Amino acid sequence: MNQHFEKTLTSEKVFDGKVIRVYYDTVELENGNTSFREVVRHHGGACILPLTSEDEIYLVKQYRYALDEEIYELPAGKLEEGEDPLMAAQRELEEECGLTADRYLDLHPIYPTVGYDDEVIYCYLATGLHPAQMHLDPDEFLTPQKVPFAKAYEMVVDGTIRDAKTVAGILKLYAMKAEGKL
């Protein structure tokens, strides 16, 4: 049983977009008072951490309009409603990096923005990589880059990599390696 809770009293959809829906909710707090929540609903996403046999990973560098910045990220994409997250991660690996893999390991989902968004990003490790045909979406522009894992870890620590899913994936892999689980 959850110790802390909020009960939805009303929910009004205020925006219905292609990627997100926004709701304005009235909630009852655990002390009986009411408050308001602005909630972003999202189908979620999948990301993949491609690891080579030479201990390198693939990152993609792409411009993100909301930040007005070009950033490093793990290959990733949004889920279509009801889509299997592993299949989406496999698709993104091929589309964005031109790779397939023999093995996939679940790195577990992350919640990137818990204060106002229900997005879940499913993260996977891909090993046993093979070249395939890269095929970006018509409105997608990015550059895949192979980076030594030690360098990618340094990029997280020094703040060069700031994308939440990428930071989480690299740190999870670092911990797995340190614990001898990989």
C-alpha cells in the first residue's frame, strides 16, 4: 500500500498534440485539501546503448529545438501507442546508427521528468553489433559517433553529456562493469 497519494477529482484535456497531451487536473491531497496538477501524457520512448567488442559505444549528436542546442544522446525514439519497447529500441538502433545486434539486455525503464510528465523511457544494452543500413526519418538529422566507453563516462562526469536517458544508460553500464555483471 502506498503511504503517500493524491486522488484525481477532475481532469481536463487542455492540449492534444502529435507527441503529447496536456491535462489540468484537480486533486485531493492526503491531508484532505485540494490542489491542481498540470500533467503531460506521453506514449513513452525506447533507447539503446550499443556497445562494441572494443568497449566503445555509439552516441548520436543532434540538434534539439526546445533547448536550441546540439547534444549527445543514445539512439532513441518515441513509442507508438501499444508498441513493444524492445522492438522500438531495435528499430532506432538500425535507423540512427545503421546497426543490428545479437544480444539485448534490459537496463530497466527510467522516468525522465517525474514532476509533471508520465513518460517512461525503456533502456536496453545492445551487444554483438553488425552493420546494417542506416535510414533516418525524413525530418531527422543526426550524426552517429563511436566513442570509447571510458570517454563517454568522462563526458557524463564533466557535464558534456546532459541528456537524462543517456546519463542514466552510461552510469548503469558503468555500475554493471564495476560490479562484474557484464
